[in-house]
Amino acid sequence: MIQRVQSLYLLAAFVLCVACMSLPLGFYVTTDGVRVASLTNLWFAWRPEFVVDGMVARTMRPWALFVLLLLVSSITLVNIFLYRQRALQMRVSSFCMVVLAGWYAAYAFFAYVLGHGLEATFRPNWSAAFPLCALIFLYLAFRAIHKDEALVRSLDRLR
């Protein structure tokens, strides 16, 4: 099971999603270079003296980012053990890719909306690239699973 290359790709995608859940995603920085807020998957921490419109910062919590990554990581972990059902494994991998694309849409939304009340610019952290790398690994796993399925079907024709 683990010796299959797609299992290693899925495992790498799982590890990257779990790592992204625990690291900060970006910072809001003023023109002076002062960090006024930070954005993570679960919360938005800000310094009150820099908030212009505090209602948005107090009411919105970016927990949806955490939920999407938790969903992808748990499904990817289960997907590793579906190696006997290649068609299902391909569908699950493509679903996870769509959810990760949705994660980036939600990330852009929260970065824009939460920073709207601040007089600062958003600087993404390097850990925000982990879901993109996981998406690439999921695509590579999808291709390897598809190649495996094509090989099995070609062997069925020879019998």
C-alpha cells in the first residue's frame, strides 16, 4: 500500500494540510513596518490601537479555513487506505482538489475583509503555500491512480 507512489503523494498532501493548520497564514503591516494583526486558520489577532472599523474584526472569525483544511486532511488520510477502489480514490482526490481551491478563495476573502478595517497591507506568510503544494500532490496522486487504473484495464483486455 505505502510502496505505491500515489500513497506517498497522498501522505505528503496530508502532512502539508496538517502543517498549514498550525502555522500563521499572513500578517497585516503598516507603512512603518509595524505588525498590527495576524491571520491564522482559527483566529484573527489584532492590536486595537490600529483598528479603524473594529466591528468587522470583532465579528468575523476565519474558522472556515480551519474546517476546510481539516476536511481535506481527514479525507486524504482515509483516501490512502482506499487503494483497492481506484475509481473512488480518483473521485475523492478530485473532490479534495476542489475543496483546496475553495480554501484559497476563502483565504482571499478573509484576508481582504478582515484587513478592510485596518490601515495596513496584507503580507502572506510562506505557510499559505502549503495548500497549493498539497493540491499539486493531490493532482500527481490523481494522475498516478489513473495510470494504475489504465494498466489494470489493459491487462483485463488481454485475458
